[in-house]
Amino acid sequence: MTVHQLNELLLICSLVLLIAVAAVRISSRSGLPSLLLYLGIGIAIGQDGIFDVKFDNAELTQVIGYAALVVILAEGGLGTKWKEIKPALPAAVVLSTVGVAVSVGVTAAGAHYLVGLDWRQSLIIGAVVSSTDAAAVFSVLRKVPLPSRITGVLEAESGFNDAPVVILVVAFSTVGPVDEWYVLLGTIVLELAIGASVGLAMGWLGAYALRHVALPASGLYPIAVMAIAVSAYAAGAIAHGSGFLAVYLAAMVLGNSKLPHWPATRGFADGLGWIAQIGMFVLLGLLVTPHELLADFWPAVMVGLVLTMIARPLSALISLLPFRIPWQEQALMSWAGLRGAVPIILATIPLVSEVEGSDRIFNIVFVLVVVYTLVQGPTLPWLAKWLRLGDDPSEAADLGIESAPLERLRGHLLSVAIPERSRMHGVEVAELRLPHGAAVTLVVREGTSFVPLPTTVLRRGDELLVVTTDPVRDAAERRLRAVGQGGKLAGWLGTGGNSAH
């Protein structure tokens, strides 16, 4: 590549990114999932489009798609709150294993008997579309005010179910006879165990290092966090485990470890996640040939009907039966099993493996994802409202606390943002009852900074600077969060924290 070609490539990529950013605005107003707009951009650039760019490298698309998925899972894991996901873990694990098995079987049967595909092709399609997409789930659920127990199950499921599905797709796409079911089951269990072990270990070691090693610049913390998460994927994959599960768990551990400069890290990861989504969807749009999709439109619709109306509800019913989850929540979880780029990326595996009929498999999956994302995404808020599963407005919002280490002073500077629904509103500074060695040194209110008095009443939207000594840093943060959840009587309301110091 010459310098001139590089300049042209940079110009095209930057224009595509700007158009994609503008598309997010359109998406937020119209309710359309942004992934459809990104796919549309790729289709417009590619074959049968405005610029007629020829791109048919399925192997390159698969590699870039895997890399983008690693970043998306890392961003999703960093934003997953342990207190929300902990009660949901058993249900999410069952949905990601038993639920996937049920969904694969039912969808494959529908593809075989209704569309006429042979069993290998049907099983590949069933496996490909049985994985909920992390990018779609994370982006949609964070805009829909749902109870934390529902979002916890759905987010954990989307982070966990990629691993078994990838194993199944690779097994079904391998030339020659497919392994016995117990061999596949053993392989899935082993890879999940290795991936989970590597991810948890890398996350814990990385969090310990970042808390105890002072980096010379705050901008290095976000880079280090993402590097640790990506290294967890690589280490897990090299160890013949599930790299996708490893990166999600490592990022989740890091995201719940109270690391320094956390808001900056979240912003950095969020930006990388957007870039990964945009690049992945645009590339997938380039790969598809639109005029070839028409012949497989109705087969894709039929397979999608089986998936959304039979396979997904049945898998949710069987998986969630031991947990006694109300039928309204089961119905919403069934409808919220969103598909996105992950199934399309997985559909490139049979393309690369040159499975017979792989072009048709890819086209059916592509159409299915587009059609049913267009249907499910915009209707999810309406369904949640109809089922009366909106978020509880009385639930207090958590505080945003950023920690900046003061190495030479052996202390910490906590930046505390009081959100709209925080019960810290109306509390006097003295009523915070912070531990000895911690004090509120500055309040920023409506752009004006002032040093508070003990009788200063805190308000929603205030930003506080709290200086703590090293030994009481964790206790001070616990107390602040407790007051944010329970108000001035936090210690007596069972919301945690110490009531007196």
C-alpha cells in the first residue's frame, strides 16, 4: 500500500465513521437498532451499492469479526455490575447451555422439515442463530428500563452463550462425520472450564496490579484495562479454552474492582466498543451480495419464525423452570433473545470451511438477523410496558465515584457524582458521617465550586471531591454508596456502610 492509497483509505474510513455516528442519532430517534443502519452502510458501499466495492473475503471478515467481538464482550463485561448479575448467574448458565441445546435442536428441525435443508446445514443454522448477540443485547437493554434481575440474566447469557455455540458451529462445519453428542458435550464443558478459569485469574491479577502499581499518567489506566481483557481472550484461546468467556469474565472482574480513574476507563472502552460494532457491521454489509438474498428471503423468515416463536420460548421455559421465574419475565426474556452480528460472523465459519450450501446458509442467517432485529428491537420497550415490567422508579441510582491515587500523600481523591435518583439529595455534609481520615473538601454545583460547611445540604447533580487516607479509602466509599442508597439513615436501613465512625 502506498502513502496515497493510505490517505484515501483513511478518508473513506473516517467518512464511514462520521456517517455511522450520525446514524446513531437517527437510530435513537426512530427506535431502529443501530446495527441495521451499519449493515445498510456496508451494503450501500458494497456490491449492488452506490460505490460497487467488491469484497468477498469471508476468512478476513471472520478474523476481524472475532477481534471486534472480543472488544464488544470486554466493553460489556466492564459495564456489568456484579451485584446485578450474581443472582442471575445460575439462570444465565442454564440458558447458555441447556437453552442453547434446545434451541439448536428445534431450529434445526424446522430448517430441515420446512425449508428442505439437509441435516448438516440445518444443524449449522440452528447453532449459528441460537447465540444471542452481546452487542445487540448490551445496547438495547441499557436503553430499556427493565428490572435488574432481567437485564442481569440476559446480559450474562449473551456473554456466556457464544462459547458453546462456536464449538457447535465448528464441529458441524468440519469435513467428515460429526463427533458423538457426549464428545461434543465434554468438549464444551472443558473449554468453558478453561475459559472461566483463565478469565477469572487474569481479571483478578490485573485488578490487583492496577490497584497497587501507580501509573505515571491517568490515560494509561484505560489502555491497561483493555489490554488485560484482550490478553485474557488470547490466553484462554491458546489454552484450548473459550476465549470469549475468558474476556467477558476478566472484564467483569476488572469492572467491579474499584480501579483508579474508572469513568475514564469506561468512556475509553465505550468508544472502542462503538468502533468495533461499526467496523464489524459495515464489513458484514460489504460481504453480502444483496441480489442473492431474495431467493432465500422466505426460507429465512420461516426459520426465524421457528426460532422466535417456538425454539426460544421453549428453551427459556425449560431452562428457567427450576428458578420459578414469573411467566411475564420468561416471556420478555424469550422476546429479548436478540440476534446481531455474532450469528452473521459465525455463518462465515462454514463459508471458510467450504461446507456444501454455505452461501445459502450465510444468506438465510443474514436475512433472518435483519428481519427479526427489525421486529424485536423496536417492540421490546412496548412489550415490557405491556407486561408491566418497567424499572422500579423508587430504586435509588448508584453513585458515580472515580478514584485518583495520591501516591506521595498516601491518600486518595474520590470524585463523587450525585445522580437524579440518589437518596444523598437533602443530606447535610456532617450527616454523611464519613470515617476519620476522610472529608468532603469541595462541592461543584451548577458550574460553581465552593468549600462546604458541615451544614451544607447536598443536592442532585452535585459533584463532590472527597479526600481520604489510604487505610479508610474503602470504608469511605462504602459509606458514600450506603448514603446514596439509603439516605442519612443508611446504617439503620440495612443498605450497608457503617452508621457511625
